[in-house]
Amino acid sequence: MKLRKSLAVAVAGAAAVGLTACAGGAAPTQNGGEGDADTVTFRSWSPIEQTTRQMIEAFEGENEGSSIDATIFNYPEYLVDLQSRASSNTMPDIVGLQPGALTQQYRDNLMPLQDCAAETWGDDWQDRFYPIGIEQSRMGNPEGDENFYSLPILTQTVNLWANSNIFDDAGLEVPKTWDDLKSVTEELSGGDAAPFLLPAKDSWLRNVVFLQIANNVSPGTVYEAEDGTIPWTDPAIVEAFSYWSKLFSDGIAQDGAIGLDAYPSAVNQFEAGNAAMIPLGAWWIQQSDPTKSDIPPLSEGMSGYEPFLFPTIPGGASESQFVGGIDVSLGISKNTANPDLACKVLTDFIAGSGAQKLVNTMNDVPAVTGLSPEEFTSEKQEEIWNLFVDEWLPQVQYSRYFESPKLDQAVADALAAIATGDATPEEAAASVQSVQDTLN
């Protein structure tokens, strides 16, 4: 997933546009800045450094005298830096976050953002966002706390992608049901490309595939288990684990799937044409970024790809369910010395000139409606973009995240145990319930 994909650390040559060479840069003041009322600091793992540079240039070009001091980390390094700064009370002015666990971990360090949003966009500001983004922005808040401690700049669906060239050559349609998936996999077996490339090594990938399965088996039930309303051993949840198991026992996933990571291994194979299907998400459209050169043939204008929803499950929902949510969101430190400027930067990155630069690279789908790239390189690229923003994202109601990091890991571990044959679906469900019991 792009969220955890290795990203370039900001380089010293970017200093002219406010990017520091490495984590920390010059010794920060208590609020994470440099003591300059016209500068705000920004730390995150996303957007990537090249895109962040363009966003900063756009903002600074319209706000003479203001500057943004930014560093983009690899995701694991960012988490370490953020934790260190929070513990030493040197939080950056603006920080990259994810909904649920990560935002809640730093809630006490963050200022509520609803006043910033209302002052910028008016009292009806929530209407600008896709509903799933608003819902997830408060995910995990304590009961009665209606504050927004972060706001999204990018959203996404999780779904499947097909190599349309392989499907066209074979005279096949993308699968809509589980039986279709099995049939298509069998038809494509024995060829040069893997029929269904499952990078099951990554815990996040296992979980997003499982959540698509679970919501197709019984829409919304998995979240009832998450909040303790029903046990994880509920028959619908066990059935969802069973269909995850069938990916392996029915020969749909490739041999050795549990040892394959998504980035860089699986995505490189998919982009090279060595797989017919792969589970990723809306962010895959970034492979066709119009601002890049030397794009592989399949990715140029999205010519070789087709997105589709996870197939329906026998006895489950009659139509494929939409799962997704926030890609990356931003928060503002409550100790910032520059709250007005920080608000101005954050809202610009969401829906202003900075956001336009972000969308132009197709880094992912915007968090607000009405934003589109200024250039499309093909009709197919534009059709796929419009499919996401006009049809799929407005229908997303099921989250691709768990609120608790412990539960998130428990589900990922249970799925890995099933994949390796170390646990049955029933045993996997019971193992998650044992973790749930400690949370309750």
C-alpha cells in the first residue's frame, strides 16, 4: 500500500522550498518550529517528497512571506520521530496522521480543527468532504468527544485490479462472484502470469482483503465484533475467516503468498505484466501520474488496468460492498505558535492550490469533492478517476481500519496463521476474541 510504501526522505537540495535535509533539521523550539511567526513545520510520511515540494511551492507562491519547513520520512521512521517529538514536547506544527489508533495516540497533543474548518469554509464545511472521511476523522474519540483532531487530505477505496490486456486476450470478464473468481483463476492457470497475486506478507494487506470479504459475507458485522457487541466467534465472522482460508485451499492465491510483500515485490510484478489480478486500492492510479516520465507501458494512462470490487460471497450480500476511507490526514499541534498559519496551510493542502498540485499527481483520491487533475493523459485514466470520485467513494460506508492497534495486529496474526495452516478459521476467530477480551 502506498501508505506504508517506502518514501524518499526530503533532501538538502529542497531547502529552497522549505524542506529540511533530515528529521529534526535545526534544533526546534518547543512548538516544533524555528521561532518564526511566518513559518510552520510539517512532518509526515505522505505525500511523497516530490509532491510535497510542489504543494509547498503553490502555497508559498500565493502567500508571500510565509514558509513551510517540511520533512517527509519513510513510514516507520516517521512514527519514531513523531513519538520522540511528542514525548519531548517539540511537536511539529502540522503532522501526518491516520484515522483511529494513530490519531488517538496523539489526541492530547492536537488541537481541535472544527473552528479552523468553519472559519475557512463556513458552517457547512463538512459537506465538502466525502462522508467516510468525516466519519473516520473522529474514529476512536472518547464517548461525547465530537472534536476533529485531524482532517483528511486524501481518501481511497480498497479493491482489486485486473491486467485488462490479459483478460482481453483470454476473452474473460473480471469476476463478480466467488465462483467467477475460482473459474477465472483456473482459466488463467498455467500461463506466464500469476492469476491472482496475493502479497499476504503484509499485515495491512491481509486485513484489507479480510475486511472486503467480511463485509461481503455480512455487511458491517465485523465492526460489531470490534466494538464488542457480538463475539469474534460469531458464525458470520468465522465464515469470513473461512473464505480467507479458501484463497489458499482453493488455489486462488499463488504458492508462497505469505512470503510476498506488496511493496516493492508484488507491485513491481503486477506493473511488469506478470499477474492478472492483485488486491490494492484507488491509490494504484498514481502509477499513471501525468507529471512523471518513463512510465511503464501498462501504467501509461492506466492503459493496462481495470479496477473492480471484491467478488460477492455465496449466501452473503447480493452486491459487492464498498470498503475504504482516509489515506492520510493532517493534525495541528495544540502548542503551535502559529495556529492561524497552520490552519491556512492545512486547509490549502486539503482544498486549495496545494491540494490541486497533490491531485495533479494522482497521489490518491482527494478528501473533498470537486477536485480533479488539471490534465488527464488518456480517456481510460479519466474514466477510472471519475469512477472513484463520482461512483465508488460516495458509497463507501465500511472502514478499512480497525480502531485498536492491538486488535488490528490480532486479526493480521490470525489471518497469517490461517494462511500457513497453523490455525483453522474457528481457532483464528477465537484468538482474536482473546485479544478483544483484554480490551473490553
